[in-house]
Amino acid sequence: MRKKNKKSRQIKIFFLFGSILTFILILIASTVGRQELNGPQRLALDLIGKGQYVMIRLTGGITGIWTNYVGLLHVRDENTRLREELDSFKATNIKYREAVATNVRLSKLLQLKDSLPPPTLTAQIVGRDPSLWFRTIIIDRGSSEGVEKGMPVVTVEGVVGQILDTSPNYSKVLLANDPNSAIDVLVQKNRVQGILKGNGSSGFNLLYVLKNADVEKGDAIVTSGLGDIFPKGLPVGKVSEVTKSKRGMFQKIDIEPAVDFSQLEYLIIIMHESSLAAQDLGQQHH
């Protein structure tokens, strides 16, 4: 506290001295007028000029520091505002990109619906079954909308699976890569038929194809239309490996799925006309 009081006293004395010198200068100028200054007057003028120069520099320096400080505060506030705006724009851009991607997927799904035999029903995945015994997903359509066990489920890329069970508002879909799934298929290029079985991981095995059948890596596999479950010609996958062992009658054929089962979002259920008619009749009674 004493040091601060001492400094404050020194500043007051300094400014008082500067004011006295300025007053003396004014007095000299008014007394002398246009007369030539003598030696002592010149000395006094020189001292007064130096004092005022020092005062102006000090005052200007303090003003400049204050101006720069205020300017930095404004820059910091502006940077904060710009950062917040940038974060907002980034979030909006992410939402926009997701909306565009969803729109593209739904547009492709609508095109697929137009190519499938009616009636069809669009569904969205709402969950996955954690069971180790079955590879299943849960969709947001159920028996109240005419969904029945055994109905095929597809997406733009190809076959997904079949309805395994239903409740009024939800259904469970058995995925085609589940070992309990079996689909009649054929090799697209030469119509060789076989049964597609899930191997429990991410792919399929094509069973009951004779050794003399022409099946090569890269051949497209599609649904055969047998059994009146899946419409004919839906993509299932491509041959990834062919093995012809010396034993047995059949080839060992691995199939890479057309569908990425880990990226599923929206699906199409291929309905039965009878189930849709029963649904309409039930709604009329209600």
C-alpha cells in the first residue's frame, strides 16, 4: 500500500511540474511576443519542450496500450462468435448430408417397389436380436398391417431374409445368412439350380450343385422363384470361391452376399394378396 501511495504521489508531482512549466511557457510567450529570446529563456523553452514531449509520449503510449487491449477483447469475442457459427454450420451440414443420403436410399427403395409384384410394404429396422442362435432383426411393421410369417424381405441390393414372427406392430426377420435359412436360387448365366444356406457369419454356401456344373468365381446368383416365396431374379450374391473335391457328388461353393447385413436400415416386405385383403376386411369391420 505504501509503494502504491508513493507512486501515486510521484505521478501527481510530475503532472504538477508539467503544468507549471506549461504556464511559464505561456507567460514567456505572452511577455516576449515576437522579441528574440535570451539565453535563460531559450533554456527554459528547451526544458519545457522536452517535458511536454515526454508527457505526450507517455500519454500516447498508455492510450495505445489501452486501445490495443480493447481491440484484442473485440477480436477474442469475434473469434468466439465465429467459432460458434462454424460449429452450427458443421452440424447443419451433417444433418443436410444425412437427409440427402436418406432421400437417395428411399428413392432407390421406391424404384425397387415399383419393380416388385404388389402389394409391398416399406419397413424400417428398429433393433437387432442379440441371440447367439439366430441372426434376426426387428422391423416396425406387424400383423396389424398384414405382415405374416414367411413373407420375403428385400432391399435395393438384394435378398435380406424372411419374416420369422410377428406382433401387432413389429416383426422379426430371419436374415438370409442365418444357418436356419434356405432359399432356392440359380446361377444367372446358365440357370444351374441350388439351395442357398447361410453360414452363420457374413456369407452363404450354395449347396447341391453337381461337379459337372459350370460355376465360376464372380458368377451372379439370383432367386429361382421356386416355392412361391421370393420373386424370380432377385440378386442374392456372387460366387467367391469354388472347390471340387474328389469325394462326393457336389461342388463346395461360397457366395458373397449382395447385401451388407451390417448396414441395413430400410427394407421392403413382399406381401401376399390374401393377407392384404384380410387386413382391409378387418379395417372395414372396425
